[in-house]
Amino acid sequence: MRGCGAYRRTLAVFGLFVFLLAGCAHTPQSRFYLLQSRVPPGMSGAVSPGADGAVFGIGPVKFPEYLDRPQIVTRTGLNEIQLAEYHRWAEPLKDNFARVLTENLAALLPANGVVAFPWPGSARVRYQVMVEVTRFDGIAGREARLDAQWTIVDVAANTTVTTKKTGIARPVASPGHESLVAAQNEALGEFGAEIADALKSLPE
């Protein structure tokens, strides 16, 4: 009898081990995503500070703490968010956002120098654009949302030229995270175009 009990316990432990292995074998693989600039093929992502027009400095770019994580964040309710464990940003989102914004502005303002914060001391920045993102997430299958406040500063005069708030919503084509990131990318492109229009109107 004792031998049978020990045998059954051994079978139970072995069965649990096999079950745990099966669970590990079915763990989904993580997917990684990046925002991409709208820079045309063959064009450098940023224009050198030696361009003919005024030099624009982009940054710093600030992000809320809830977005300071590798998981893609989605909204599931008015006061509830969800972290996608298997859908992650390939680099810190704030860094990816700031780089793509700078590259987009460089493409939209080819006559000007565009540099990212922190820029070298040799860059003679005329206008600085400071950005504070308050929301950059979305609802799966519905929309992506970008809310931000941004300020243009005349560096030489040490004065604020303008401060604006931007709210952009872009539709998400399908429930997957790939579609959400694509919509976020569109929102970021639209945000850069709005900033570029404001910078074009400034005196050099």
C-alpha cells in the first residue's frame, strides 16, 4: 500500500511538471514596435545646423509616468488602462517619439537646421520647441490619441513666442496593436506638421 501511495505521488508530481512545461511551451512571443518618421528615402533624418535658415531646437520632450514603460498602453475605460505584456516598444517611447518628431520636422523644414535636445554648444539655435505630452495611447480597434502642450521660445531674446495645446485623434483600422501603432504614427506626423506650420511663420 505504501508503495502504491508513493507511486501515485510520483505520478502526480510528474504530471504537474509536464503541465508546467506545456504552459511554458505555449507562452506567446513578444512583438516589438517602433514609430517611424516620414522622411523620404535617401534623405537624412536631420538637417545640419549649418542650413541657410534659422536653426530650430526640438526638446526637451516630456512624457507622463504612465507611459514610461516598455509595454504598449491602451485604454479600457475612463479611468482604466491595460499594459500589453507581449506587445512592447523596441526602445523607450519618449526617445522614439522625440527622434521621429525631429526627423519629421527636418523633412518639413528643409531650408532650416533642426537639432534634437540636448544639442551641441556649436548649434546656434534661434527657436526652441519644448513639448509636454499628456496622452499618447489609444483604444484598440477604435482610435489613437495624442494630447500635448508645446511652447516655442526665442532663445536669443529669452522670451516665449507662443504656447499651444494640441489634441489629435486618429482612427485605428483593426483591433491589433500593429494598427494602433500605425495610427499613433499618423498622429505624431500630424503633430509635427502643426509645429512646422508655426515655425514657418516666425521671422529669421
